[in-house]
Amino acid sequence: MTSLEKKIEDLVKPIIENLGYKVYDVIYQKEGKDNYLRIFIDSNKGIDLNDCEKVNDSVNDILDEKDYIKAQYYLEISSPGLERNLRRDEQFLDNINQKIEVHLYNSINNKKIITGILQEYTNDYLIIDNIKIENSNIASAKTIYNWEEC
């Protein structure tokens, strides 16, 4: 998480929590010529379009007022989805014994993508199906939803 993303999360988190939601992640990124601020929210009952609209209406003015982002950007509020990106320690820890997919910067056993059960997570490494992966080698990670259980 960048310092800007952290600053924005610290700003909007109390507002979002007061509405009864949890901030799952905040991502600010450039795609093509456009900038996007994406705030992912979650709750025990799930997230629908009305929830996203309520959060958008509640954080939009404070984001404009604080003006942390000088460039023009698009604000998107959404659910993290069924297959969720894992970027934070607590997200990895919440998914111990769950199936995840990890994309690597440098291959391990001639693989740059490793999918399996997350067995352990520390500040330095994680273990998937008895394969130790240094956290510094992780380009991205996400949960894998079991579609067969639907």
C-alpha cells in the first residue's frame, strides 16, 4: 500500500465504518490516460449497488475537500468480489487453510504462478502446499473461489 493509499484509507475508514461497512482495500492507479481511486468495502451481509452508492455519497465530498489527489481521477466503490486480491498481512492471515493463487517475480520450481492451500504466513514468507515463498517475490496474490460448491 502506498503512502497516498494509506492516507486516503485513514481519511475514509471512520466514515465507512460508521455506515456499517469495513474497508477491505484502497487502490490508486493509472490505467491508460485515466487515474482511478478504488475503495473496496465489505460487510457480513455482502455488498450491493446501494451499499456502494451510499459509501460513494458519504466519502466523495471529504475526498474533494482534502484534495489529496491533485490529478483528475475516477472514484469507484465496490465489493472485493469472490476472488479477492491479497495485499495486506491480515488478508493473508484470514485466508490460512484456503486456496490462493500467487504470481511471482522470480520462478520457483520453474513456475511463476503457484496455486494451492495457504498453510502459513509471516512477515517474511508464506507457505503454499509445502512451498516456501518469500514475500518479496510475490507480485500479486488472490483467493480462489471454489465454484464447484455453488
